[in-house]
Amino acid sequence: MVSSSEALAICASVLLAACGGTTAVTNDAGPDGASDLDAAPVVEAGPPGSPIPGLTLNQWTWVDIAGAKCRDGTPTGIGVNLGSNTTKLMIFLEGGGACFNGTTCASNPSHFDGTTFAVQFAPAEGSAGIFSRSDVQNAVKDWTMIYVPYCTGDIHAGSATDVQVPGFPGKQQFVGYGNMTLALGRLVPTFPKAAQVLLTGHSAGGFGAALNYVQAARAFGSAVHVDLVDDSGPLMANPYVASCLEQSMTQLWGLSSTIVTDCGSDCTDPGNDMIAYWKHLPKTYPDRRFGFLDSAGDSVIAGFLGFGANNCTSDVSLSAATYEAGLLDMRTQVAAYPNIGSFIFPGIEHTSLLTAYTTRSATGGDGGTVLLEQWVSALVSGTVANVGP
């Protein structure tokens, strides 16, 4: 078993490769022709609500988003890779821990700009896993791809400025939700013929994809089919997520004015609104498809949830058995809705869409093996399934 502090260290080493790692810089084009540095030009911030100019087929472009900022107050933006299919968009929210105390804030990225994008994301993760354009089995290989970096520490869902976090110096800008609002304000007019959107992400970005679903669906409008795949960002119920931990994050990050407002009358308990929000989605959007995936004993998120131990006075990672029970309860809570499913695979690994998209597998209802890539393909094509225990 790993402690919460060890889990955060794992999270930093695994996830910050896309948000502050040490990926080597190269000017050589990757196999997809979409990941070299020459393919990551910068589009400077344009007026809010205006289309994004200068996009090139199968090349990553960094787009400054006016008003978007990281938790250290520096400006940020998004990456866009124009696909041959511009009626279908994949919006991927990056992970990288969270910031709610001295320990977690120290392991969480606080800055991301166009240079960071060109050095770290575009040459590596920009063509990995679900971003691959050469993988013929990848259901989104021809789609237009959008990368939303993570530097706000609030699982992409906050709305609180100049926040002093206990045990951590400086004032933090928890504005992930607002950044997404600004990004959507540029993406919607850029792709006026969009018909289908896959909103996804891993770890903090998995939480963020789920928690930004309502505003994304609202921004694109009822005529655009927005689906969700949440990788390793579980919206569990109490007691698996301690009420005190959920309440503290809601207060610190200002979630009451974002996701709680979006959830409306379905979310009335500040200590248990995450699972209520998860139930709100398939109920409110019965014609859309929702999916969640994770390992049965995800050691990183189990460590993260450990900060809620003993009424938030201890740091004790959830056991693998307890974590799996939380995932199965999360599945049971939405069992009445046929448009939501989950892919739960054995082990304690954290995240899959970039690192194990083509190899991750679980047991299907008929006892056969289902690959993650197959499950995602079925979901975006209209079939939602529960796979795993």
C-alpha cells in the first residue's frame, strides 16, 4: 500500500510528463506527422468568441486564450490538431494532481504556456494512445483533437481567485472552469459544423471532463451530440470520498458556483454532491453516452482520497478492496440509466487513454476479453457497456 504522499509523488512522476516533465525536444516528425516542434506554431490570443485562425491539417497548434490563466496567474491556452474530420471533435483535459494543501500544491503544475506545450506535449503525448492518427483501430483517429492543459490545481472545475491555501505560499487562482468557458467560446465558432464531441481526460482531467460536461453541452447546443469518457477521475459517494474532503475542496475551489450550479436541484449536499452530479448526467441527457474507466485499485486516487481519513485528520490511503467497492457503488448508483457504463480492469494502475489505450483489457459480460479501445469505439458509435467486475 502506498501512502497519500507517496501516491502524489507517483502522480507527479507519471502525469507531469504532459504538464511539466522532462521530455526531450526533437524537430523530427513522429510517425503520425503530427508531433514535431515545427508542427506546433502559436496563435496569439484573439477576441473572445472569435474563430481560431491558422490551423493546419494534422499539426498541433498552440492557441493563446485571452483571459485564461494558471493558478500562478500566468496566461495559458489550448492545443488544437485539425483532423480530416472537422464535424467530430475530441476535447482532452490533462491530469496532474490537485492543490488543496501544502503537500498536494507542491506536486501540482502551476504554469503551462505555448513553450511548455511545444517542448513537452507536442513531441510526445501529442501522438500517443487516443491521440494516435496512425492506429487504424482508434475510433477518433481522424477527428479534430483539442488538448486542454492543466495548471489550475482545481481538477479543471474551480472558480475562486486569490486563494491562500494553508501551508502553501502565495495566492492561488483556481479558475479551471472559467478557462474551459473561454476555450469553448473559441472552439464553438471555429467548428460551426460540429455534430459530435467526445469530452474526455485522465486523472484530474478525468474529473474535469465529467465536471465540465454540462457547460460543454450547453456551449455546443442541443444539436451537437456530446459524449463523455472519464479516465481515472471517479465521482464516488460517501464514505469512499470523505464528506469533509469533498466539502473542503468545494469551499477552497469555489465549486458551488460551477458544478453545483450546473447540477441544480440534483445537488444539495456539499459533502456528497460528486455522486449526485454523476447521477445527474445520464438522467438529464438521456440521448448522450457516458463512460468511466479505471483500475479496480487505482493506487494514485486511493492515495488522494486518503486525505479524508479520520474526518480529514489523517493521511491513510484507501485499500484496494475499499477502492473497488467505491467504484462498484458508483456503478450501482447509475444502474437505472442505460446510457452510462464503466470499464473496470484488474490492478492498481492509474490512467489508460495515453499509456495503455491499445492494450488495456477487462472481462465482458459474456466472459470474453474486451479491449479498452474497443469499448471506447463502441461508446462513440452508440453502444454503452459495463465491463469488468
